[in-house]
Amino acid sequence: MLNFIYADNVNTTLASPLSSSATSLTLASSANLPTSIPAGMALVITLNDQATRQNFEIIYATSISGATLSGLQRGQENTSAQNWLVGDFAWNGITAGQMRGLSSGRLLSGPTVLTAASGTFTPNPAATLTYVKGCSGGGAGGGAVATGSGQVCIGSGGNAGAYCEFFIAGPISGTVSYTCGQGGTGVVGATGNAGGNSTFGTYATCPGGLGGLVSPAAAPPFFETGNSNGSAPSLSGAAPVLLLPSPSGTAGLAFSPTSVSGGRGNNNPLGVAPGIGYGTGGNGAASFPSSPAQAGTNGEPGAWIVYEYA
């Protein structure tokens, strides 16, 4: 996508004829023209015939030497390449295309929420910057073992899935395959299953949250131990990826897992309270005295959320 270079009071004529297929032109005067055009930019020249003043062509010039413009992109902005004569008018003025260029940075689409276990994201070809954030599946809460008289058992909450957010600079070529890790499932009387990994093409991988642990049956009071942190997400250099700083302020790191397990469980002998929100861990189960073993609740699946900007 070209950006534009601007010049004031460029108002002259063609010094030589210009065919519809020509890629360079020479103006009658170099007054007020820029001395160079940076790479990736263009100077806009509008042509108008002197005879009728009814015919127009907008040209993007990408190189300049004195009064000669080259690297011409002909017939821009709904005009067509035409044949022109010596003395036809040529000037640099504001066009609709230039005005649209001034609105770069606007949001083209989003948030696009991707929640399928696996799928394909089709990028907007006009997007020059893509902001992506997402998380993996949360781990299930720990189960609770069967208890005897005077005993209780509580499983810890499952870890939330790892979370990251990043920018992809420049247009994305082709489609992006993604996966959204599913939540871990609870197990009766045992450690909950971990959540599934989430991937966004070759750009990022978020590991699933660990499952909650289970304490032995014991007489109260007691403390159950939460699981440790899961793995941090990883980002790939397969394309320009700009990392956001971590919560600690360290630049160039993806965010660590969003939370640590170790909650008290849900104080519910059936363990029926699931996590709330993408990638949250499930609650641990609780067995009161003389109760059967219970399963912790499932973790919630992960998701990707995508915003595309011009």
C-alpha cells in the first residue's frame, strides 16, 4: 500500500507527448516538485487535456529526476490510461485516494472472535496491521476422593489457560489456520485434566492450563495445595510480530498464564460450578464427611480475538 508525498503549487504542462502505455513523463517545469520520492511513496499527478478540458487521468509517480517522473502507475482512482499531447495540463492536487490514505489506522474489522476447536481465519487484504489476543483452554478442577466419617476432601481450582496478545505488522499472506484449546475435563477423585493448547498459525502458541490437584481425605482444618503455574505462551518470528510488554514491564515477552490455581474449591459436594469466560479453570470438587468421590468441573475452552487495521 502506497503512502503519498505532497508538494504545493505544482501546476504545469507536459513537455512531450505521453502514450497510454508510457511509464515515465517529462513536465515543462520542475518548479515546486520534490527532489526525490521515498521508497513506498508516490507523488500524484493529474492530467487534463487542453483542447476540451473534459478528459482526466490520475497518475502515481514513484521516482523523480528534475522534471522527469518515472515508475508511473497509470489510470489510478477510477481513471483510465490515455494518450496525451504536449501542453496538456499537469498538476499535483488532492485526490479522493489521497484523502482515503489519510484515514490509515482505522479499524477495518473486529473484534472477530474465533472459538472453533479448529478453523481458518481469512485476513482482510486491505489490512496493514493485525492485533491478535487469545488464550488456551483452562484446566479442570481437581476431584475429591471419597471420605469417611469426620473427613473432608477439597480439590484445587484448575489453572487458567496461558494468554498472549501481539501485533502482526504488514499484510498477512494467505489464510491462517488456528486451534482453540478445549477445556480440561474433571476426573472423579483425581487431578483434573489439563486444557488444550491454542495456536494461531505459526505466530503464537498458548499452552493449556494445568488441572487442579486433589488433597487426601482428612479431618478439618486442613489446607489443599494449588497447582503451579503452567507454561508461558510462545511467539514465532515467521512474520513481523510485535510483542506487547508483560505485566512486569519487561518488553518483548508474551503474557504469562492469567492466573494461578490454588482456590479453595467451590464448597459444593457435587462440584457443579464451571469456569466463567474463555480459558478459565474449573472449580475443584469438595466431599463432605461420608461422601463418595467427586469430579472437579471442566475448564473453559480458549479463543482468539482479532482486530484488523488499515
